[in-house]
Amino acid sequence: MRLIDSHCHIDLEPFADDRREVLVEAKRQSVSDIIVPAVTAARWCDLQVLASSEPAEPSDQSLLHAAYGLHPVFTPEHHPDDLIELERFLQTADVVAVGECGLDFFIPDYDSETQMRYFTAQLDLAVQYQLPVIIHARKALDLVLRELRKRPGLRGVIHSFSGSLQQAKQLIDLGFYLGFGGPVTYTRALKLRMLVAELPLSALLIETDAPDQPDANHHGERNQPAWLPEIASCIAGLRGITVESVAETTSENAKLLFNLN
């Protein structure tokens, strides 16, 4: 069984002390590939080194795939020159997507105008370099949909999807995938569980968002990619299919979106 974690921040500080061990355990739990989206320009060089480094043993490490972007939650840390540097990375680095980018109107004192400026610039770069986008959207899905409709042919994933069934169908019609992770494993998440039961499996990706958003069995713990099988198992149960079916289809979806060999 092959599982692909379509969204994991394995490059961040919470994994500094045991990153190799975490990756070895992920591999042991059938996680073959991990998409790692950067959140600020300050992380890009370290992520590039991490994603291109060779494991001590060929079987040790899950294969890491880097995406470069500017996350809306960290807007105060971004600088307009970051967009110039982002284009340089897209031209020269081994990259599978632009992101994590998007809009977040949930955080306190958000600057919608500045967020939108960085978001649309990153969408335009994705179009220019024919790359998918990894989008973070909280309290802003309708605006995200508006911008995506302006760029026909752009593809990507809405990470940690939390919108309505109508919004989900509109995004799927635009060629986008929807990412689901730990939150769907909580029994109180009735809307999310309905979505993963009803939406076409061909439109879903699975993710951990580690170190954040752990599943119900690990509430309050640091999340890690080795727990991805629990998300796949939950979705399989909600859909009444085998976990192997979930793994096969979501992995194929990730391979197609991110052009993974």
C-alpha cells in the first residue's frame, strides 16, 4: 500500500530534533511521498536542502517534494521582493507546486488587501510556470473561487478543506482537489465527514498538516506523517470501502497533480 501525504511541514522547528526518525517511521507506515509546502521566504533555502538531501540508507526516508510559497498567516513577515525570489526558485529549484499560499480572514487583525496582493501574484506565477497551487483558505473561499475562475486551466488543491458541498463541487469543476486530514476523524465534524463520504474519491487528497491538526487518536500531540494511515482508514469507513482503495486513488490523485514519478 502506498500513501502520499499531500501536506506536511516536516521542515519546521518542531521536527528539528528527530526529523530523520519521523521520516523513517512514516516510511514504515507506507507513506512513500510527502509534499512539503513552505510558508515564508526564510524557509525556502532550508527546505531546498532538505528535499534534495540523500537519506543515509535508500530505504530510510520518505521522498520529500518541495513547494515554495508565502502563507497568508505570515503576511507581516513577507516583503514584495519575496515574489522576485519566489520566481527565481520556480525557475531553478526542483519544485512540485506554488504554495502554501492563499487567504485567511479568520486570524485577528488580518490585512485582506495585502493578503490578496501576495495571493494573486502567486497564482499568476503558477500559471506562468504551469505549476499547481497549494491553497490555504479560511473564511475566504468565495474570494478564492473568484480568483481561480479568472485563471482557467490553473490546477491545485485546497488544503484542509472546510467549505460547503456547493463550494466543493465548484472547485472540483475547476479541476481542483480537496485535501482532508486529521479534523475529519473527529466524530463531531459532521460536515467534513459528510463531504468525504459524498464527494468523488477522484477529487480527494489526504494530508496530515503535521505538526498541526492531529487526528482524534492523537489529540493534543505533535502530528506526524506516520499517522496518515489513520486518516485513510477513517475515510474508508465513512465511504464503506477498503483502506486500500482510498490509498490507491488518493495516491494516484497526488501523483497526477504534483507530477510525481
